[in-house]
Amino acid sequence: MQYHKTPSVIFFGTPEFSLPALDALSKAEVSIPLVVTAPDRPKGRGLNLTPPPVKNFALSLGLKVFQPEKLKDTETIKAILDYKPDVLVVVAYGKLIPPELFQAVPFGALNIHPSLLPKYRGQAPIQRAILAGEEVTGVTIMLIDEGLDSGPVLASKTIPIKPFEIAGELSERLAREGAELLVETLGMWLRGSITPKPQNHSEATFAPAIQKEETKIDWNRSGRDVINLCRAFDPTPGAYTMFKGKRIKCFGAKKASVNFPDSEPGKVVGISEDGLLVCAGDGDIVSLGFLQLEGKKRLPANEFVKGMPSIIGSRLGE
């Protein structure tokens, strides 16, 4: 990007998804005087204080990091605006940007959203798209306003969802595509060569945060629904089923090419080279490539069955 002056960009982001965008901006012709991210949080069994991914990456780039507990605090807003940014860039920061902040910046706040807005506004657009069986999604660069992902669109890119692609893989692809589109769009926005396009709010759909109860497999559902559930929650939090009172997370779900007529939903009908074979509600057989017993590590299905042979012929979900 080339400008009469080097634009000053303050970056807001927290998880892994944010890293490609910060990396791309660090290589562009912009100044990043500050990176704003979430505070360190206790994590793991030892509850050790752990920095968010963006903090570690920003420090590795030699950037200054700011971790306010509250973003709406007057002193916090003043501390950020004291850097006199030309524009804010927000990528999965985790908190709403207050109007007092984005309205005080000459070029506002740009956001990468991993869907084709106005579809899938909210916290879990990637998981919700996979759950719905979508074959296409995308990334949108939008201007932040006071609503939830409702601001005018500056650019978007359509991206196909690969067959059996899991949420983790799709998230990585969308993060990379979004980062590339962000740098391109930011340059045009600062040069005044983009006209923001209002969203059609009547076409909006929403992608609320995933609730724990949604991750349990209902074997009465179709094989397609079970497979999409496993894909949507891989690698985290993991779709699960119950067996003898124990929770088993299920990964690598695909439709098996075998049939077992009259099998009841949840019945484990065998094991193949593709995985543990389980009957779904529509009669489809789902193969589970990997399983993880609570408190244990994820194992290939054939290894898992060696430690729990009684699962063959049993019914899951009870």
C-alpha cells in the first residue's frame, strides 16, 4: 500500500484466528503503534495464567501490547486514542468496540467476519455454517457500527467449504483469506476508492455462541446431521456421545459405504478401516475415525476399541 503518509493502525484481536491478519498488516506499509488484546487468563488443569495468542505474536513482532479488562472504560478509550490512530482493525477481539472509540477515529474500524454477511452474524459463524450443511461460506470486511455485525460492507469473498472439512481447517483457511482481503481493502478504503454498501438487514441470519448441550450427538438424527455436528465441533469443544455413563468425543465422522438393515439408532454395528460404525436415525451408517474418552487422549478408532471392546454391539447415547 502506498500513501502520502504512513497510516497508523491499532489492531484488536485475541485468538489464533487473528494472527494471519496481524502478520499481514505487519508486512504492509502501515504503522501499528498498539495491539489491543484480552488479558491473560488461567488455563489448563493447573490454571496457569496464560497469554492470548495475539499477545505472544505481537510481542514477537516487537509491537506494544495493551490488555484492558474493560474496553468501555473512559481511561481505556483515552489511552487508545492518545496514539492518534487513522483506523482500527478488529479481528475476533471478543468484545464489542464502543462507539466512543470507533467514531473518534478518522477512518473508523474495519472488521473481518468469517461469513458472507448478512448471513451468520454473531460469535460462531464457522460452526453454524457447517452445522447447517452449507457448501459455501466466505469472509467479509465491514465497517463496525453500533449493531452486531450489521455495519456496511467494504468487500467480501466467497469460499467453498470442502467435503468433510472440519471447523478448525475451515477457520484457518478463512483467517488466511480474510487477512489477504483485509490488506487489499484497507488500502482502497484509506485512498477513498471504496463506497461502503449497507447490508440488507431483512436477510440477516444469526450464529450465536455454541452451548454445551448442543455438542451432544442425537443418534436419532440423520447421518448427515451427525457428521456435520462432529465436523462443526472439531477440534473443539468436540461432539460427544455417552457410553456406560462415560463421555466419548467423536471425530473424523464420514458416511460409511456399508448398510446394516433394521439397526437401531446409536447401535455400534462394527469397525472398519475407516472407523467405528454407528447407525444414525435415517439408517445411514456413520464411521467415526477417532474417539476420545473423557480424561484421555484422542485415539484412532481401532486403537480405541482395543481398550474398550465391549463398545461393539452396544448402543451409544445412553
